[in-house]
Amino acid sequence: MGILEVKGVNKRFGGLKALDEVNIDVAEGTVHAIIGPNGAGKSTLLNCFVGRLEPDTGTVTFNGSSLLNRQPHEINQMGVSRVFQTPEIFGDLTLLENVMIPAFARRDGVFALDAWSRVAGAADIRDKAVAMLDDVGLASKAESVAAQLSRGDKRRLELAMCLVQDPKLLLLDEPTAGMARADTNRTIDLMKEIAKSGVTMVVIEHDMHVVFSLAERISVLAQGTVIVEDEPSKIKGNPKVQEAYLGGAHL
């Protein structure tokens, strides 16, 4: 049994079938990439994992428990964290404050921007947040305002906000979108370190450099269905994948 099991998931939006009998099995402690051309259904599938959408049929199971009919915060409390396409941070707050807020939410089971009313006696939360910023290379900017960060640093901050919650499963939706190559490579290195810590990761990504640098297994979506799932070395030359992406040209 994988840590994340997706079986027979279907999702329609009116007459459009966005997901068609999707089956994916993510092994614990691995990096599993989901790739596919624009409109393949990748983000729709990810939204079914985190409670933003409910499949019409099928099951999504995490650690043996269903993720269906649960609110996003309930899924988060189960140990699932998500990194969005566009970094979701609190721009007016410092980096340290950004990381402390989800740490409080993880501890107390409640997300609240008035977390500072509970700061007294919360040295442990502060220390954990500082340590997490250090892990992602942002400790020197802990007191800086988050809005001033580069896109790459905003992504690292968002990763710190997720990791401070001690997730078992980290979902990343195009984590390097819009980054320069240098920032992309630094993010790849960071994600490799996260993987070494044992966190299972599901990565949706268009940049094949990122995918083949990280993934141990790849599922390819096209027109809402998984056309192939295999090891990276067997994906590149797969004719179904070539056809889905580029009409037969090589990746």
C-alpha cells in the first residue's frame, strides 16, 4: 500500500471530463512526479487531494484514511501540506512570522492570524521557525518583510511554512514556475534535501529538468487520464509520452 492511493477518480465540469479513471499509487518516502501537457488535469487532480474539489467518483486515500469529504484544514492536520503555483505567503509580515503562523496552526489545530496573542510562552515555536528558516537558507533574513523577497526566496519561505508543520506528504504545484535557472537549481537542491529527510513528495511540474532531477517515478496525464506510469529512464523515450507532448518529438 502506498502512502497516497488514487483509484478510479473521475471529475466533470459540465460537459468536460477533466479526470477520467485516474489511478496513481505513491510509495512512501519517494518523489513522484505528475506531468502532462496544459489542460491534462494535473491541478484538478491535486485539488482533489487537498479538499478543494471532490471527485465525482473514485477514492483518494492517505495513510489508509480517505481524504474525501474533508475540509482542507482537516487534511492539513492529517499531515498533508501543499505548495501552490504562486507562492502563498503573508507579504506584510516578516519571514519569521510567516513560519510561526502555520507552526501554531499545526500545534493547536486552528489557523489564525491573531497567533501573536499566544506568543507568550511559545519560545519553542519561535525556535522551531528559526531552525526551519535556517534549513532553507533564509535565517539571515528572518526579520525581513516577506514581500521584499525574490521569487526563489519566496518559494523557499513557502517550503519552510510547509515543513514547519512536519508533513508526511508534501504536494508541490509547479514549484519552480517563473524562476531563473540559478533559482531553479537551488530549489532542486533544497527539495533533494527534503526528500532525504523522508518526506514523501508529489510534484507537478512542466520543467523536465526539474522532473528528471528529482522524480523516482512519473505519472503522465493526458486528457484527464494516466497514459503511462514508470521510472524516469523509461518515460523519456515512451512513444505515448512523446505523442501527448509534442506530437512525436523528443522531450
